[in-house]
Amino acid sequence: MSDKHEILKPASWREDEQGVPRSLEYGDVYHGAAGALPQARHVFLAGNGLPGRWRGRAAFTIAETGFGLGHNFLAAWRAWLDDPARSGRLHYLAFEAHPFAAEDLLRAWRRLPDECRPLAHELAGRWPALLPGVHRLELQGGRVVLTLMFGDIRRLARQAQARVDAFFLDGFAPRVNPDMWSPAVFGQLRRLAVAGATAATWCAAGQVRRDLRDAGFLVEKAPGLAGKREMTVAVLRPGLGAAPPEPDRRRVAVVGGGLAGAGVAQALAARGHEVEVWDPLCALDVDPALRRRGAAALVPALSPDDDTRSRLSRAGLARARARWLDLDGPARPQACGALVCAQSEAQADLQRRALARLGFPADWVRWLDPAQAGLRAGVGVPWGGLWFAEALRACPGELIAALLSLPGVTRRACAVGALAAAPGGGWSLRDAEGRELGRADHLVLANALHAPALLAGVVPVEPLAVLSRLAPLAGQVSLYPAGEAAVPRCVLSGRGYCLPPRDGWGVVGSTYRPDASEAVADEAGHQDILARVRDWVDARDIPWLGRGAAVGWAGWRAATRDHLPVIGPVPDRPGLWLACAYGSRGLSWSALAGDLIGAWMDGEPVPAERELVRRIAPR
């Protein structure tokens, strides 16, 4: 197993005689006897000069070293809401090695004052599964963003990407949890700090103060709270730290109007940018009835060693659910879950062993034996499989149309033939004859196989190596009239896939033709797909499968050798970005790529670990 994988151990706690929550893991209290909210206001808010320091800012970022029961976050959120001069957005980055389950948080919050209860319930309603890694929660209509990093802070502090204005140094006492107060962690916080960043903690230990000084902070004592004589406050030394980000409205051009471009357009428009999507297919007025026939699934990958693709696909599913489940009508994905069916008894054993090694929570993924799987799917599944309750079935055509129709997104039905750096900054989009079509401050290439040709005109050397190795893969899916049939009841994935019927159509797929000269749907492809699916599901239980004349859809995929997408800034070309090479996982990478690019562009906490984004970076 990868040494990067960490099995989370959820928090365990009890209340002492005074009603103060106490950790059973560390034998220490979650807050002092004065109460969590008074401590948060005195130590962390006042100790960092808040709310005054966020006033007039477009965005302000706080980082906390131990989220615990979330009282410091709730106090900051409440203070931000109560301040009429508050920043446009509040970002809050928090580390937690032992997160609470949502029901435990609600139990601990039962004594919150009335003004904090609505915030606590909104947070509990969006609380993520207890999976290792990064979780982005958008609250208050997206104006408050909580980025949670679940796992050991010694590793995750190195993985965080953010530009932090204020640090809440919280956690159990150094004598019981020394790793949280180590010079290595403080050094990483210094890396995240912007110029003028501050820090505050209830801890007055001399070693903690010395380590903060060594990390680059000017440290002072301040009066403590409720019997504690002293606390510690600090400010980053002058001359250290990057400039705080000040996101403003930019004009962004996105070349490519498929899933990649639509995901980027939605994320950037939600941040207030003016987005133009350039694609000649935007001119096509597709009959909605035809558009709704298509279907695809978003199912996370799972590998025994929790590899890069698995970790990114978890993040991709979470971002898709956050971005798309609030859409209306047929554009809204169906949260039907997915069964990744074992293809043999030997593979079923491998699936069970992988689950045992990974230690993921059963509410996110669990093993179903053949009888359980059959009840869940409504069809016979000979060897059982892995059940992912959060997996989605989507209609890509409807989804894309809805995302490209959101406020702040304009469609330009035109082909971009060349790019050039614009005088004074930004980018010029040109047609095949060199005539200028438009200009933009930032430019995102989301046009798959056509991206290398456009890059070649603005990158002086050979286009980026990872794009020069893009493989075009032709493939097709089969659509069958399903009538009133309602099986399978969930996504079935194996050697191929079979999707629940919707609007009278069932979908199965798919073929891969790496050496094809054109993408066509033919009878050989339909038969290939049927043969694949019938190997691992009892086709007799699906009345529409293989019955009647199949309707085919064919297209191209662009894939890298490692089957990872290419997402991020083009080196040495400010304002130029790539979001392409999604292969057969367009739904998995679409919303995630948009939020990655949006976070980088606006200086927000990035919703993925540094080592993961390095592996998908243009290079």
C-alpha cells in the first residue's frame, strides 16, 4: 500500500463533570472552562485583530491547525456575518486528524446560542464523509468557504496550497500532541502566510514561542482568558510573505464547449468572472428530446494502494455533487449510486481485501455480496461488488447546456484557429486567417485534441510533452428503448457499464478503438458492448438490454498514457491554462478542474493536495 494513504480514526469524546468535551484519544479538553465561543472570540478573533482586518477586503483567509468541534469556525463565521463592512468572501482552511461524524457534531452543538444554530445546521448538512484528504464546503451561498484537510497535519501542512491572512493555532496541549506544535508545522504555516499575516493561540509555552520566532514570526504575550494569565500573538516579520490576493472580475475565454469547458465556465462565473465559451458547436440547436437520451456515470475509482487517480476521482465526485445537484430539471444528475461489479470470484476477493486495507467509511463505500447486490440493483449480479452510494448518473447534453446558460457565461459560436499574446497583457483569440475574434485576461484551453495545435503558436518550443503524447480514442455507446422498465436501479459498472433508464431510454457502453480513423457507431460495436456487459450481469433481468434496434452514439476521447487529466497553468505563460485530456472520465474531472483553476486564479485554498495537482500539471 502507498505510504501516503492514511486511515482516519474518527474523534471519540465525552463530557466531563463541568460539561466540557474531552478527547478520549488525547486525554485533553476541546476548550477551556470559560466556554468555546468566548475563547474563540478572545483568543482567536481578537488575537488576530478581527473583525477589523477583513474589512474592505475582497476576500480574507483564516487557517486553523485543529478544527475539533468547529467552534472557532462558527465564531468566525458569526462575527463575519455580523460585520456590515465584512470582506466579500471568507475562506477558512482547517486541519483535523480525527474528524467528528456529523451526528456527533450536532450532539456537541446542542448548547450553542440561538444566533449560531442556523450556521451549525448548515455546516452539518454539508459535512463530508470521513475520508482522508481535502474537502471543500461552500456555505452562505458560496460566500463562506470551508476547506477541510483530514489527516495528519505533519503531512497535510506540506500539501496545503493557500494564501493565509490569519492563523488560529489551536489543538490539544503540546505535552499530549507535540506534532501539532512542531517547528516543521510552523515552517509550513510560514510558507502559506501572506505579508502581514498574524497568528494567535491560547498556548503560552516558551518552546512554542521560540519555534514561532524561528519560523519567521514576531511573537508577543497578551492577556489570557478566564484564569489564564497569558496567551500568544504573533505577526509575520516585515519583508516575508507574498502579497495577499485581491480577486477582481476578469474576462476569461474558454476554448471548448464540452464537459471540460462547461465545468470551468461554471466555476469561474460563480466567482464573478465574465466568461466567454468559444466553440462552433454552440451554434447547434439540439432537440432536447434527443439530448436527453444520452447518459453517463460518475463513479469514483478505487485502487488497493489509493493511487492518484483514486484520490482525484473522490475529489471530482465531491465537487460534481456540490456544483450540480442544485441544478434544475433534466440537467440535475440522478444520485442513484453505483455498483462496481466484480468480474469473477477472484476479483470479488480482491475488492474485499482492498476495502479492508483502505479503511474507508461504510457510508461512502462498502462490499455487497451477490444477494445484497441483486436487491440493490434489481438484477442478478453473480459475484457482488462495491457499492458507492454517492455515485451519479448524468445526462451530459442537458448538463452542458445548463452550465453554459448560467449567468456570467456567454457562448461564442466560432472556431478559434490561433492564439497570440495581446499587447498590454492578456490573450488574443484569432480565426484561421489570423483575424482577431476577441481578447481575454485569462484563456483556458478545454478543447482536448485541438489544444496542442493552438499551444504550438504561443509556446516557443515543442508543445508540452504531456500533450504531444495525447492518444485519440474512438468509442461508441448503445441506447435502447426501455419503455416503462426501471432496472437496473443503480449504475452498474464492470467491463463496460449499464445505466438506469431515464425518459424511456437505457444506455450501455462502451467501446474503445485506439486505431480508428473515424468515430462511428456500428453493429459490431453494439454487439461488442452487449458481450461485455453480459459477462458480469444477468441480462435476463434487464428487459430492454439488447431488445429492439439500438441507437448508437460515437465520439472521440483524448487520453494521456497514465489516464490522468492535464489541468493547470501553462508554464511561463501568465494567464494561459489547460483543462483537457479527460479520457473516459469527463464527468469526474469537469467540476474539479473548474474549482482548481478558479482557486489558483483567485488565490483561494486549493481543493486538492499539492502532490496530486503536480501530477496533473501541464509539463
